[in-house]
Amino acid sequence: MVYAKPMSHIPWEDQFRTPSLDALRSHYNHQLGQLVDTARSKLLSFSEVSEELEWMGLPWRWTLVYRCPQDPTQAWAYLIPHREKPIIATPLTEDMFSALPMSRLRKFVRESLDRSRHVAGIHWVAWEVTNKTHLELVLELLKRKHKFILASN
């Protein structure tokens, strides 16, 4: 009988051990590791935003959750240290989604908005962030969401 070689596990996948932040990025090459660090610092630079490490179940597993107290969605943003590439996701209400200037958004952002899953009045949008340009484009959209939240309250 032939047995398959077990896949090596990364800290992101182990539900029963809370990983350190360094361990969460340890499976990335230098460039992606720095990109995750940059994303974390830029996400935390928004006013009233806090970061928590939470087990989100499959497929996101251990995820950095960013919350803003006035946000009507579950979280302002999520940074998912996926096995292959970091992912940034954000839930948008119908009002937030319809307030976006789609024609002025870049194609990378617009395409993900068009493909977003719509569940219970919330658009779930996610981007694989592989370089600083992608990160800046996603941060620009998150800045719009942040302004929308603060203006609504």
C-alpha cells in the first residue's frame, strides 16, 4: 500500500495553536513577508482601527481582523495570510457598495467588486495582494469605506 506524503503544515492552518504574527508570515518569501508587514502597518494607521488575530474557520483559518467601532459590517477589513498569497477582504453594505465611484476605480479593484459574493445584504470582496501597487489600490478602496463609516455616524 502506498501512502501519500503528508503536507507540511504552516501555522496559519493549525486551529488549536494560536500562531505568533511572525509565524503567520514565515511561509512567505522576503517580498511577500514585507508586503504583509506593510499592509498591517497601513491598515492600523487608519483612525480608530484595531487589529485582532482570530480563527475564522475554513477557508480563511487564522486571520488578522481589523475593526472600526462604527462599522455596520462584521469587520472593516481582513488580512488573510493564505498559503500562496496574502488576501485582503472587506465586507461592504449595499449603501457602501452603491456609493463607490466605479468608473474612477482601477480595473484590479473594479473586477473584484464585480465578482463579489452578495450574502444577506453584504458584498464580500477579496483581493490577492502580490505587490505594493495592488496593496495601494486596495487601501484606496478601504480609505473610501473608512470615510463612509465616519461620515455616517
